[in-house]
Amino acid sequence: MTEKLWSLPVLSWALYDFANTIFSLNIISLYFALWISTDLQGGEYLYPPIYSLSMLCVALAAPFLGNLADKKGQKPFLFVFTAICLASTALLAWPRQAGPALFMFALANFSYQLSLVFYNALLPAVSNDRIRGRVSGLGVALGYVGAIVGMYLVLPFVDPTAYGWLPSPLKWIVDLLTVEKLVGAAPVRVNAFLPTAILFLLFSLPVFLCVREPRIVQQTGVRQGTVREVLWTLRTLPAHRELFKFLVANFLYADVMHTIILVMAIYAERAVGFSTQAAINLLIAISAVGAMAGSWLFGWLADRRPVKWVMLLILSLWVLTLVLAFLVRSQLLFYLVGMLAGAGLGGVWVVARLCLLLLAPREKLGEYFGLYGVTGKAAAVVGPLLWSSTLFLFAAYGPEKYRFAVITLLLLLLAAIGLFATVRFPSMEENG
């Protein structure tokens, strides 16, 4: 544990956020999604249910594996699931049928999502109460930087016209890692998979080499098996009123966040009138810049103000964002909406894990981060379904149906704020 923000352990931990976001953007959001839905027969219809199935497996496995990590250490589990994700990602380029490709993707996504449980649980190992908010914010900010940097570093592999400016040695590396030259003719998008795995590997190495996890002190007394312990935690969770209320509130506002991530570009096009891909890309870039700034700002605030106060401020910013999204019809003003949404998104990811650190027993962090992950993964399914249902109900209103859907998200967010406001947090000192 360190008291210095710009120390080697802190930067090494934060770089893992940079690394894993390269995978998240290039594989989940961009190149694999486009490849499987356009170049492989049947992929368009199989991709969504396979993705949901892998997320369901994560939700089922996370609490149990988190419990084991609390006993054995977080780093070994982080290493194993990172390695599985890297190998699966690298091998994605080889299948030529939808079935094998989707299996490798499901394994990669399953491992990636689980690795976040152990990564989050390592936060106390690299920070103390005085800098924890800023450390968390640094990780999230670097994550958004990683998304942009990773996208552009991989771009030359899928668009040969994009690397004319590269010096000859780098062009040679691009040619060396181009899958279609390794295994024969292949859709150009598969060239992104192997470089993404290599970048993930390079930027994740520091957390394994430079972060030291405190020695685990085995608890005295009789311990139950992992399954019984987790089932006992689930049965008794409602009795831990504050933690239970936080997890439910997290589920509600995560519904809103996940939905906004999925539909912002569609909303900009259909409801606001964005007509070019360049304008939408600019909106996404502005949102990413807002997320970097917001994650750092709210992490800084969390070290100086009560965590509950900071989270309520972030959720209030989200209320303002949704109200403006409903009202704004100008493309220029909607860039401001994108900036605010990004800032709020970065702030939530930073402060939510600080909330859990205050509420969860220190000796069961892995298990409770697993439960925290379950609420987030469930929200990734429920929120978009609520959005789609609203669009269906108001289909007769044309483009205005998207504004009705925003109202639905606003009501959900207000419910989350009402519940979160009732959560009582211990002080940093009481929990530390």
C-alpha cells in the first residue's frame, strides 16, 4: 500500500484499466461485432444471445470465484483469467465458421469480465484512504485513453491505407501480424484480433510485475466450503441493509448507464438529426474526453468529500444530462450532452467501487465485488430491454419515441437516487 499517487504500484495497477479497455472497444464494441454480423453466416443472429449467455455465466461464477480469491489472493486469479482472455482473443482470427468463432469470443468475454472482479479488489493493495478516490479515477481515465489509443494502434491492421505514414520498421511489424498473410485469405477485420491481444498483454504486465498483494491472514475457526459461504452471503445479504440497498441502487443506475452507452449514437442520428458518421464519431470522442475529465475530477473530490455526497452529485449530473437530452434538438448543443454524459459515466465507475469498499467487509472484498459485478451484468441486459419496450409502445410517434424512452430512463434514475440517498456509509476511518 502506498500514500503516493504517482508511484510505480499505482501506475502499474491503473495501466491494467488501459489494457483491458483496448480489448473492450476493439473486440466487444467494434471489430468482432462487425465481423461476426457481416462476414460469417448466421453470426448476426447468434451474436446477441451468445454474448448474453457469457454474461450470465459471469454473473453465476463471479461471487464464487471472488470468494476463492479472498482466500488465495486476487493476483493469481487475475493472471489466469487475463491469460485465458489473451489466448482466446489471439485465436479469434483463425475460425472460419460462426460456431467456433462465437465460442472463442464467449470464452474471451467471460474471462475479461471476471478479470475485472479481481482487478477491482486489488485497489486497497495500491492505495490508502487518502488517495483511493484519485487512484480509482486514474484507472478509469486511463481506461478511456486506452480505448482511443488502442483503436488507432490497431487501425493500420484493418485499413492498409491508414499506415502510409508509418516508418518502414513499423510497416514490417504490421505486415508480420496481418492474419490474412499468416493463414491465407481472411476478412480484413480479423486482422485486429491478434494485435489487440498483444497490446492487452503488454500493458497488463506491470500489474503482475509491480503490484504486491498483502499476505492473506487465514481466519481462525471452522470455515465452510466456498459454495456454502457464498450461498450464506446471498441468504443473509438483505440483513446487511446498507450494502443490500447500495447493490439495488447500483443495479438501477447501471441500467441507465449501460443503455446510454448502447444507444447514444442511435439517439443522435434518429432524434437529433446527426447525418454523418464523422459527426457521430466526434460525439463519441467528445464523450470520451468528458469521461476522462469526469473520472479524474470525481476521484479527486472523493478524497476530499464524503463518498455518498460525491455519488449524489454525479447522479444529479446524470439527471441534468437526461433532461437536456430530452429537450435539445440542436446538434451543436448535443455535443454538450455527450460531454456531460461522458463525465457522469466516468464518475460513476470511479465512485461506485469506492462505495463498495466502504460497505463490504475487507476480508470478503473479492466475493462482494463479484456480487457488485452481478448487478452490473444484469443491468446490461435489463436496461436495453426497457429502452426497446418503450420504443415499441410509442412507435406511432416516429422519432419522438426516442424522447419518451429518455423519460423512462430518467424515472429509473430518480428511483436509483431515492434509494441511494437512504444508504448510510461508515467513514473511511471506521472501514479502514
